Amino acid sequence: MDKPLALKLAPNSIREVIGQKHLLGERKILANLIKNKKLFSMILYGKPGIGKTSIANAIVKDLDVRYRFLNAVINNKKDFDIVIEEAKMYGGIVLIMDEIHRLNKDKQDLLLPQLESGLITLIGMTTSNPYHRINPAIRSRCHLFELHELTTEDILEGLHRAIKHPDLEGIKIDEETLKYIANLAGNDLRYAYNLLELAFYGTNDKKITISLIKSINTKPVFFHDKNEDGYYDVLSAFQKSIRGSDVDAAMHYLARLIEAGDLDSIYRRMSVIAYEDIGLANPSMGLKVMAAIEASELVGLPEARIPLGTVVCELALSPKSNTAHLALDKALEDIETGNCGNVPDHIKTTSKTYKYPHDYPNAYVPQQYLPDNIKHKKYYHPKSIGYEATLKEIYNKLEKLKKES
């Protein structure tokens, strides 16, 4: 069968890669590596369809080096052995590896010594956060490069390139329809190419219209608007709906994110919300969010919607408090402006006058902990809500004891 258009449009040089100017632009890191004909092991991470494979292939073609492509899941241990033997035969090889976050221990044990010796230079690719999902032993031997989401202009650039390809000879499409496809694609260039190709071969006269695209597109449109802010607007609305305790709105925006398959963004937002917006009013929410994330990762979509829906419902209806992180922000502000002072002598490591709280009733004894110049500073201001109401009672009692001492 003929290759899909997306593969035929794959760049043969980093100069042909669309987007990622922070890595590939003039005088940027990967462009400089190519210019200096030097390559180090690296991991490229980011969402699907934004250029990880394209960049990896473009790098090895620009450098004209021997390379092999493996998938951490599909290829077995024998495939890895063959690559290693080939590397020994030729004095080195570049290994491009997809789904590197799923590399099992046996394959890691084979690969690590070769990375250490430099016999294999690895270009790993993943849609997952490498700090969370990639084995530290592999990660420590690689440089990590995050790929940014493509803009509508990036997708349009790719589409304009695509309609000039010989496979689409005779295509009739206007700018408005190209923009419509770009908006549908979000940040996924591969999806845009595939949709364009399907539309082209799905017509009798090679004329592609918005009406035709609507009839064949199966991907819902949520995120992008004229200012390309729609994606972030949905994420913002998700957090603000939970913060505002509107459970119905929270479920609506969660549904949008789930339908788009954007689990990573859901995980990050829920994790932040649990501590930024709920905080000490219900401190158990942090653990519940992590449990829901683990369950979602275990079962995957579509079942992941069940633990996510449960925990988002509770996040929305939970009592809210932002006092803890505001207290820290105020403390950080003092540090940044130099409002610090010296640690009091009696709590320094060499102190002989420190009062050990556990030697006193209720494990508490009044003594100064803050530096002299800010000893009366108050960063934390508790609220009388949820679990924090209990903490406020304790806080007020301790403050009273301080004043009486």
C-alpha cells in the first residue's frame, strides 16, 4: 500500500521541520548541534503530532549517521541485541526509540552500558512527562527537550506545503477551508495532513470545502478560537469552575478535556487545584487526586473518566482555602527582597540554649524562631472553613501563649 501523505511530507532536514523554533531556530541548541556535527543522547517529549519523530529523523539525516528505529513496546530484546551488535561492528550507532517511557528493565539493562560507553547515542521520544515516567537511570544519561504545541499558523504552514505535493495534484481548496482544518487539528499536524488527504480522495472533483470537512471529521472542536486561546481557556475554565464550587461546570470542562484525550493536562490541573484552591480546608484531597491519577493511568480511557469524574466532583464541592500557599508566597517575597535576617542563636546547630519542645507539656514551649528583624511577621492567616477551622483554633491558642510568655 502507498505511504500516507503525512509520511511523505516528513522533513529530511531540521530546516524543513515546522515549529519548535526554540530548539531548531537560528543559534538554538539543536540547530547548533547539527552545525557543529555533534550529537548527544536526548529525549524529545511533547504531545502527539507536534514533530518528535520528524525532528529525530531530520537530525540523523542532517548528520548523515548510521541509525536504527525501535519501539520500546513492540520490539523485543533480540531486536535490541541486533542494534547493539551493529553498533559494535560500525563503532557506534544512533538509536531512535519511540515510547521510551515504556522501556522495561531487561531492555534498560541491555541499553545502559552502551549509553554509558557512547557506543549508542539515544534519541528517545515520548508523549509522557519524562520526569515522572522515564527510568531515572535512562533519564540521567540523556538531555531532555520539550517540544511546544504547534500554533494554527504552524499547522497552516504545513497544509500549504501539503497542497503542493504531487499526490494532491489538482486539489481545489480555499484559505478559509485550510484555516478550518488547522483549527480542527489543534496542535496535531499529522491529524491535519490525514484529514486533508482523506478529503482529497473522498471527492469526485478534488474540491475540498468546509462542508465536506464537516461531513468526514470525527474530532470535536473545543479549544481553538481566532486568538488561539481556546485551549487554555478550557483549562482555565476547568480550574475556575472547581475553585468556584460549580460542580456542573467542572464536569462540562472535564468532559471536553477527556474527549480530547488530554489526560496530562487534567492531571496537572487537578494536582495544582488540590493544593492551591482547596489546601488546608481539606488536605486529604491531595492524596485523593494522586489516587485518581494512578487509577486513571492503570485503566486508561475510556474507563479513566470514572475516577476522574469522582475526584473532580469532590474537588468542586470541597471547602476551599488558599492560605498556605499565600503564606509561602509572602515569605518568598521577603526572601527575594532581602528581608531575612540571621537565624536566632538559640536555634542554630551549635546552640546550648535551645528548648526542646518535647520536654514540655503538650510538646510546646514559647521561644523565638524568626530572625529578630521580622520576629513579629505573620505570613499565615487561617480561615474558619473545613479542616482548617481546627488548625485555626490551634493557631490562635499558640499565638495567645506566645503573647503571655
